[in-house]
Amino acid sequence: QMVLSEKVNQLMEWASKRSVIRMNGDKFRRLVKAPPRNYSVIVMFTALQPHRQCVVCKQADEEYQILANSWRYSSAFTNKIFFAMVDFDEGSDVFQMVINMNSAPTFINFPAKGKPKRGDTYELQVRGFAAEQLARWVADRTDVNIRVIRPPNYAGPLMLGLLLAVIGGLVYLRGSNLDFLYNKTGWAFAALCFVLAMTSGQMWNHIRGPPYAHKNPHTGQVNYIHGSSQAQFVAETHIVLLFNGGVTLGMVLLHEAATSDMDVGKRKIMCIAGIGLVVLFFSWLLSVFRSKYHGYPY
């Protein structure tokens, strides 16, 4: 059995080379499960091998690496907490020993004293796997505050520069005629796109960083709609955006059928199409709502 100082020295040596320590069954038993231990270990149980086809595992791993690097290279770095990973193909025995796995990835905090409690298992489906959310959970469980530092992302400034270039080009080419800036249809379409994006939950995705969908590792079934009203998948927001767009298109057709100067036949077709779109897509929205809000009095 290793003494405490040997454990800490070994973990510090590995952490100096790689922020997230990869563990197999033997390392996990010696350094995480076996006493003595005066440090906490955050362990990500995952399945990163290509044949596992776990897209969420790869996305969560990227955020986990950001969190661990933020801690490893911060001025507050100590030997009171370490970040580790157990891949199913490298330590399947650990999965059976620690948890009854029914999904991956899973994050568990192994505290310095005692066994993990209920709160030491991260609620991935509720909070998402963004590094900032993981850092809040780590602070709650270990009292170690980590300031997440992300690598620079130049996509935003490039897109903004491209947008400004396009606007500047339009103004330059049509400097003598800026009537297009007063086009009500264009502004209405832009506002509608913004409203649809916000009401579908895109901002929640940006803040929480949820997975795109969830694949059950046992059955292989992929769920695009989260079963709880407290969380959502990225795919779910795309579906809701499509449904809201269908209802909106139906309402536009109904309005045009009632106010346009077209012949009666075309207006009837527009009216029927509008009613069909509203009924179809709104019923699908209600189905999604009912699947998330169980027991709602319909």
C-alpha cells in the first residue's frame, strides 16, 4: 500500500505532464479508492474510442480538458485536487466497481474524506457539460474555485468583420440609393429570425452547453428530446425552432389570404395551407410540451 506522500508525488508528476490523468483499474484502485488520501479527485468516466460512437463524450472531453488546464496553469494550483479520466476500453472493471453505468460521460467527485455522496455525481443532463458549469460544481463540492480560461476563438471577430465588410460594400455600391435600408420586409424577416432563435432556446444552449442528443449505450437509441422540463438538447432547440417557424408561416399565409388582392381561388388555397400548417406544427409543439411536463392537466 502506497503512503500518502508517494501518492501525492505520483499524481503531481503526472499532472505536470498532462492536466487530465488517464487511469486504468490499477491506478484507480491505488490512487483514488485506497486510503490514505488528503486530496479530491474529479473523475470523468467516458468512452472515447471511435467504435463507441459517443459524440457527447468527445464534446464533454473538450470542456473537461479546458477546465483541467485552467486549474493546472493557474496561480492557485495546489495538490488538493486532481482531474482524472477512466475510459471504458481502458478500465471497464472500474465502471463495474464504482457505478452502475447506464450512460456516458459521467463526472464523479471522490472527496478527500469519505465516500462520494449523491451530490458528488454531476447532473450532466440538467447542467450540461460546459467548463463553466463544471467549475461551479467543483467549487460547490471541493471549495476550490477555478477561473475557466478558454483558448482564443477567432471565429466571432472574423464573422463580425465579414458582416461589417458586407454592409460597407452594400453602402458603397448603393451609396446613391439607400432605400433598401427602409425595406420593411427585410427588417421584419431579420426580426423574425432573431425571435425564433431566442424562443427556441439558443441562449440557454450558449450558457449551459448541453449535448446535441443522447444515445443510450445499451440500446443504441438516440433521444433528441430531453425528458425533463429542467434541461434540453441542442437538437431539441432545432426541432422547436422548426415547429415555431411552421406555425409562423401558417399565420402569415392566413394573413395574406385575408388581406391580399389575389383571386379567390388562390386565397382559398393559401387559407387551407395556413390552417394546415398551424394545426400540424402547433400539435407537434404540444406533443413536445407534454413529453417534458409530465402530469400537466391537458
